[in-house]
Amino acid sequence: SDARLSQQPCCPSLLSVAAGSSMVDRALAELVGLPSDAPAVVTNEVLHRHLRAWAEDEQSLPTQVVTAFGLALDVRPSPESLVAPKVMRLLRGLGDAREAARALQVFQCLRQQSLEVNAFFACATINACMRASEWIRALQVLGDMEVQSTDLDTTTYNAAVAACGKAGAWRQALQMLDEMEDRRVELDTITHNAAISACNEPDAGWPQALQLLAAMAERCVEADVATCNASISVCEKSKAWAVAASLLHEMEDRGIEPDATTLGAAIAACEKSLEWRAALRLLFEMGERCVEVNSVASSAAISACGSSGEWIQAFQVLSEMSDRSLQVNTISYNASLSACEKASEWRLALHLMGDMRDRGVEMDTISCNAIVSACEKGGEWFLAFQMLNEM
């Protein structure tokens, strides 16, 4: 690393940073000394070394980071400078590592060193907070930007709304929308999608999602397939299958084509409401619409049938998965075994067990319990006892 560092175009003041004996100093010097057109693989290697160094010396690093960036060009960085991309790389690297606290430290040090802090840096820092589910730190970034009278744009607010949503802070996410309106910041489709996704909490649910959909229409903001997917996912968590089905029809009326995620979420909503007929109907519609039927949607339909004891339908969907060359996993088999258990269909349960072994699908505790219980309920005590001994 020393040989490579000596070949980098560093200014004299930066060399004094590189002369430090700590691992942090060397990593910083190498990062700042990289040419602006350095390959991504080289930058990533340095960033990883940088993060490891930070783990050893986290107290002093934030100030060193900014100082080194400033020394590299001896000017205040702007979005067009050679320093700004390196700050962005650092913040994104911290986001990938879910190091929200350290990303916020770098962001605050930029301000403390009187360096220009712009919306690009703010978004990168907020995204790091979002990935770590640290919504309070995300709002802290917004507060810091307001203190220095920086104009906050839609992208910055969207990142904050998403951060609140990922952490389950749906009330704060909705407050962000009110604040955007008060400040006359444009609310776009992404804003509403993030807010709807934030309603995936027990104390929010589908009523809040529907209110946001109505607000989109009032604001003349166009809904897209992601909007509908987010809304139907909220219905799934709330076990509101009828609302999910209604949203599907509304989606068609607006000319929005549902995708595999849309129908999969609607089927999952039917599953949780034990509406197996509706789940099978939606699964059939996926084929009719030429939407690719995937393992997730099929497994949800099997679970809906299994929970209602509809073993014949569950087995049919499982067979269709094999016919479509879809991956049949433990979850899919367990749902079918659960249906067999409820119907005391011990023969089919044993058949499915053999099928799992032939396909190399791992059997877990749920699988074993369902098979034993199916044998027991079918009056096959000896088989149940034999199965227990084999497990």
C-alpha cells in the first residue's frame, strides 16, 4: 500500500497526513490521493480499508476525514470539485455498512469545518440512516440543513420519509408530507409511495394508505405500479383482502398494469384472511394476464388453502409449481402438509415427505410435526410412532 500511495498525485500538505503512523492516516491519505477517474474496484478497496481503520480509531476519524479532504485541494469543496465525489463515496460506503452514526459524524464535521454542505451530502447521509433504520438521525440531518438555511428539495425529503417509514415511524413520515406542503416543496410519486409504505404498521394500516391515495389524486400526483404495490402490501399486513381486491380493480381503471409483486401481495392478503377461493382466483388471473407466476405467490395460495384445510387445492397448486419449474421450498411443502394434517390425509402427507426427500428439500420441525399429526389424526398410531423415531 505504501508503494501505491507514493505514486498518487498528493499535495505536500496531504503528505504530512500520510506521514502519520496510524492506520487511519494511511487510509485517509490513500483515499484522498486517488485520481478522480480511479476504477470503482480500487476506490471500494480503499473504502473497505478505511472502514476497518475507523473501527480501530472511531473517536478521532471524523475530523481527520474532513481535514484530509480540505488539505487535498486546499479549497472548500463544491459539487463540481474533485473532493465532493470522495465525500459521497465515503458516505455511501458508510450507508452500505449501515453506519448511520458515523455518516452523521462526517456530515456534521463538514459543517464544523466550514465546508460547503449541500443536498447531495444530506441525501447520502439520510440514506445511510434509512438503511440502519435510524429515523431520528435522519431528521437530525434535516434540522442541520435548516439551521444553515439550506433549501431542502424533494429528493432530500423523500429520503427522510423513507427513513421514517423503514423504522416504522409512520406518524413522522406523514408529518414530513405536511412540512413539505408548508414549505412549498413538491410532493411527487416517490414521496407518496414512501409514505404509504410507512403505513405498514398495526396502528396505521390500510385506512391511512387509502387517505394517502386520495391525497395523491387531490394533488394531481400520478400513481404508478409501486404505489399500488405499497398500498396492497399494507392491506396484506392488515388482513384487509377485500380492500386489496378493490385496489386491484381501481388500479385497472387507472390504466396501471399489475405485476407479480402486486398480485403476490394481494394473494398474501387473502392468505392471512383465510380466503382461499379469492387467493386461487388471483393466482389464476396471474396466468390470464400473462404475469409471471412466481414461487412467492404460489406458496401464499397454498398457505391460504392449507390454513382452511383445503388439501386437494393445496396439492394442485403444489403440482402446478413443479409443472412450471418453479422452486418448491420448505415453506411451500409445509403449507400443503398443514392442509393434509387438518384433513387427516396421512397418505398424502407421507407422499409429500417422500417427494421432499427426492427433491432434496429440507424438512424442518413444522414439516415433521405436520406429518406425525396427520398420521395420528388418521388413526395411524404406529406410523406416527415410527415417524417420531426416524426424526
